[in-house]
Amino acid sequence: MAIGPVFGPTTPLTTAAPTERSDAARNRQLLLDAAQQLVRADGVDALTMDALAKHAGVGKGTVFRRFGNRAGLLHALLDHSDRKFQAAFMFGPPPLGPGAPPVERLVAFGRARLSGIDIEGAMRRSAESGEGGARYTGAPYNTLKAHIMMLLRETPVHGDIPLLADILLAPLDSGLVMAQLATGSYTIEQIGDAWERVVRELAPATGQ
């Protein structure tokens, strides 16, 4: 998903910057947190520049200066969500973060990813649909893939690890998940249960 730079496994979350730039980054994050709250409460259609300005308690001009237009806001919000998810699975508490057995971390990863799709799926599907095969060579996808590959290598699983990581990521595709939810045949919990069964059969917990 080409939505701007997303840090990789070796990129620091923060870097030294002048006070003004730190303040600007903090204010931008506050706006994106407010936008995320709006989407979770009322859906992506409720996220407008006016609504965000009102919710965040700032002038509309501030929102436009930060993001340019609604499309810029949506892309920035997806990047913001990806960064928070990456921070959670790389540095957060277990079982999603370090400290839990690799299979439990894989299960938690899938369930957390599905939860994010349930909330932000419409935005994510729209962003991904215009990328075609390019999304699989970009930093966001490959950061997720690298994480799964790392966890798989900590289990007794055998085979082509990069290919297995792609296979495990496929059921977490936002377009597929949104289509499954739209039919009413499945819930996020059911999809998450299926993900867990696949993970546990592929990478048994023995030998951890």
C-alpha cells in the first residue's frame, strides 16, 4: 500500500529534530488520533475535513494545511494506523509483541490485523485496489512479511519461509476480508479462528 514512508524493522520510531518540528509532528499525530476515533465511531464516510476540525477543536484551515485534502488525510491516516500496528507487534506487550512464543505471536498478529480491517477496511481496500502488484514490493507489506518470516523461523516449520509468509498474509487481505464480511456468512471472529487453525497446523508449538 503506497501511502507514504513506513518505518521498517531497523528504522527508529523517532529521530532528533528541532523543537518546532517536534511540535508539528505531535500536533499531526493528535489530528490523526482524532481522525481514527471518528472512523471507529462513525465509519469512513463521516471523516471529512470539517468533521475532523470540529472533533479536534482546531480551525479547518489547520487541517487543510496539514493534509491538503481529504484524500491526503485518508492516506496519512492509513500510514498512521500502519505505524501504530508495527510498533505494537515489534515493541508492544505480548502476545502481539515480544515475550510470547512465536506461534502465539502469529495468532495475535492475525487477529489484530483483522480487527484493524474491520474498522478501517473501506479505506484500506480503496488504497490497495489502485496499486496492483506494486503493493507487494512496498515497505508496508514487506514489513509485515518480514515479521511473519521472523516468527516462522522461530518455529519447527519447514519449507520456503518467504512463500509461507505470503500464504499466511493472503487471508488478511483487506479486499477479501471485506468481501467475506459483506456476505454476512462470516464474522471477524470466525475469520480469526480460521487464521489461528491454519497457523497452528502449519507451525506447531512443539520445540519452542
